[in-house]
Amino acid sequence: MCSFANSSDSYRFGLAEIQRLLSWIRDSDIRVVRFTGGEPLMLLELPCIVREVKRTGRLTSIITNGWALPERANDLVEAELDQIIVLRRISTLCPAIRLRVNTVVGPHNIRQLPAMLELLSDLRIEQWSLIPIKRDDRGFAARSLDEQLVALRVFQKALAARGNIGPKIIGPGAELLGRSSTEQEALWATGRNMTPNGVCNLVDIVRYYTPKDGLVYPCNCVPHREGQSKTSEVATPRSFSEQGLVEVRDWLKQYGPTTCTGCEPANVALGEESLDLDGDPLAY
């Protein structure tokens, strides 16, 4: 379970913070503002915050556990939210908003992926992001690599049988244990998740802002990893431009693929520039 689940932190993001952020990114190339947490639906001001972003012509997205969606759906539709990424409770109450499901996959549920595929297809979920359990999770080795690969191949066959019918898997999510037998064995032996081949170009595209401490990172994964204190800078307008985080980005671009342990398939795809963000900025 993530560390946010039992948090008693009283900090809340509000209108003043979004107005400050929008002033910082006014002249940047940022096209999508995504709210994560914690839990964004706990913010009573969320519809107003979304409207503030929409006024700048940018797309908006939230990552939520989904429990409050039945109560908040109408407000989000009226605010013209563009995308909801659901972690747990799946809701089809927002047909005007694009839906993605994020699923953390590990020994506890890898055998259930074909059934999940059927469910998400029936619900007409547009996108599905499969995220491998972090290798330092105590449940990681509950099943052997061979056992998990057998289960994953069953899922891959179910995907192939559906063709283009069903949710689109983000990046190499269907190969979340590795894209070759050599990579699978190496990742298992070193306790790492798949990372981009070559260099990681994600760092030139993403800015992850943590408003409570006022820091900006060039990746959404590194703030949650130990030993990553040198991968951020105090937020200024420059942080969101090509001139921001230059040394950090250069280092992560070159060494991230061989040192990062908690990467995700969606980030792998963005790092390898295999997502068409020009055609669909919400593909990531």
C-alpha cells in the first residue's frame, strides 16, 4: 500500500496555489495539468481549480481512487475535466470524460488480468495502465518469475484474441515483467522494473510539482524514491521551461535507465518517445 493511504497531513492545494502555478507555466509548452495526491476528490475547490486551468486552454486530468466519483461526477463534468484516471472504484458516471484505469500488478493479482480485461472491455474503458508492483514490496516474490510469466502469457493471449476491442494498454504494459527473456531474468535478479532503452526522454517532457514543499521534479516517479533528494529544484517559472532542471535532466536522461528501480510502462513509452502526444496529449 502506498504511504498516502494512512496520511494525516492537513495540507490542501487550493485556488491560490493553482493561480501561482498557472502564472509560472504561462509561457511554457505544458499542455496537460494532472492532479494526483493523496486524493484530489477530497478538494472541495477541485471544480474551480479545473476551470482555472481550462481557461488557459490546457487539458486537465486527475488520478483518483474513485470512491467519491458518484458524488462529484456532475461537478467534474460541468467543470469540463478532460480525463479521469481511476485506481480502485471504477465508475461510468462520467461519459463526457475520458476514462483510464491504473492497475498495480503483482503476484497477488496477475492471474486475474484476463478477468479484468473482460470487465474493462464491458465498461468501455478507453485506456489501461498496468504498473508492476515495486520490487521492494514485501509481496513481490510471493510467486516465482516463471509462475508470473505463465500467468502473463495467458493475459497476452486474451489481449491478442480481442484485437482492437477493449482498453488500450499504455506503453509496454502487457510485457511488464520485461520485453525479452534476458531482460526478464535481469530485472528479476536485480530487483528493478523495466526502464527505457537507451536514454530517457521523459525528463524533457514532464514536470512533477509538489506544492507543499515547493519542489519540481522532471519525473513523477523519483519524488517517491529514497535517495532522490538531488533530483529536484525549488519551483520558479524557469523550472517549467527548457532552461529548468538542466543538470538533473541531463543526469536522469543518461543514467536513469540503468539506475531507476521504480519505473512504469507508461513512463518507459514516454521515455522512448513511442507515445504520440501531438495526436493525443492524454496518451500518457
